[in-house]
Amino acid sequence: MSLRWGAWPTTRQDLDLVVMASNRRPTGPGDSAIVAQSTNPQADAAEALPPTEQVTLLSAFQRRRLQHGFAG
């Protein structure tokens, strides 16, 4: 899943991508309902970064395989 906004090629506008397990805003970075998040620091980086955020979501089956050492 990705977020891309129209500030190409680089930006100091900082947006974050947060995937939640429930339909609500996160209460903070440690919210237990956060499934995945991308928080690239476009505003604070030494050089301006591309206007993108990206997360990878795994299925329950994929998570179990990784936990048991099956990467393939």
C-alpha cells in the first residue's frame, strides 16, 4: 500500500501513512490498533525526500511462515 502526493520530485511537506485495525484515528505512535505505518521524515531530512510513503501488509499465513523460519 502506498501514498504519493503531487510534490514531485522532492518535498519538505511531511505526510505519514498509517494502517489501522479499527476505523479511527491513532492515539499515538504506540497505539495497539496500528497494523503498519510509514513515517519518512520529509520535513526533517537533511535533503528533501520524494513525496511517498509505503507499507507492506502480510496475510496471517505469511506472518506464520516468517515466524517459523519459512521465507520462501
